Amino acid sequence: MTAPEAESLRARSAPGGRSERRAQTPVVTVVALGGALGACARYGLALAWPTPPGGFPWATFWTNVIGCAVIGIFMVLITEVWAAHRLVRPFFGTGVLGGFTTFSTYAVDIRKLVGAGRPEAGLAYLAATLCAALAAVWLASVAARRVLVRRQG
């Protein structure tokens, strides 16, 4: 191997090299596309179910709970049922569901409730969202596994 060939090989295989960036381009692209779709769905839900000033942010609460339930089902499907294409998880899991769920808005909603003189509601929202989101992902994954076992048996 000549010196220029060796240097070219090192550049392509080095972390952060052009080859590595080129390999990540499809992943970044599908995450961005999925994120745009998920964010549009969340925005549509927020328009359909707006939160009145000082009111409980039900749309954000249910968006996060539903998104967590869907990720529970999705992870069971792609890890236990079929070998998904390498871009499915970044597109749907990170992109669509990452854009759909909104824990940043959740934090802003807590601050708004506290700022509106409703600290109890803010604390209840904080705890309820966390508990409901964790329960949703767990229950959905358990339910998905049970459905799969019944279908196979």
C-alpha cells in the first residue's frame, strides 16, 4: 500500500471522517423528516385542543402519554417481531415520536401553571405526566407481547 492510499484509508475510517459523515447522512435525513411529521401531528393536536390560560394542558399530557405507548409497541415490534431496515428506528422512534412527544413543552407548561398561581396543579401535572408516560410505555409493551404470543399460539 502506498503512503497516499494509507492516508486515504485512515481519513475514511477515522472518527468524524468524511466516510463516517456520509454514512450518517441518511440517518440524519430520516430523523429530520420523521421529526417534521411528528411535530406537525403534535401541532395539529394542540390546535384542536388548545389550553386556556392557566388551564391544565391536556393536549400536551395526552400527546406525551400516547407517544410513550406507541414507542412501547414499536420497540416490541422491531426488536421481537421483524428485522427492520436500519433507518426505521431513527425515522419513527427518534424522528416521528421524538417530534410528536414534547417534554420541553411539558416543562414550560409546569412553569406556566406555577406562574399563574397554581403550583399544586403544576406539581400534579409534573408527577402525572411522568407516571402516566412510564406506565404507558410499560403497559403498551406488555400488551404488544401478549398479543404476539396469542397470535403465535
